[in-house]
Amino acid sequence: MDKEMSLEQANDLLEQTIKQLENRALPMDESIELYAKACELLALCMKKLDAYKGRIEQIDQKLARDMTEDNYG
């Protein structure tokens, strides 16, 4: 799995993989492979979302510190 894949790319690929699982009568081996791929993509999306959330929290904390310093500093 490409760790440098963007969230949007991973999400698009995840959606395509889910559609493949939903829209076909696949052999069990292929279904399991697609399921594993979907799980990896989901984990990658969640990891990237957590990183974005952490970054947003850092920005919010910095803004709060800056505002406090401006008001009381």
C-alpha cells in the first residue's frame, strides 16, 4: 500500500474496491483479497484523518495561545 497516497486517492480506491465486492459474484479467494485491500485502505484513511485532526488541534491551540498573549501579554 502506497503510504504517500493522498486521503482522496485512498478514499476513491476504497470506494472502488467496495463496489467490486458489492457488484460481483466473485470467487472466495478474490473476495478475501479485495476485503484485505479494503481494510488496508480504510486503515490508511483513518491514519491520515487522525494526522489531519492532530494538525488542526495544533493550529487551534496556537491560535488560543496567540489570542491569550494578545489579550493579556
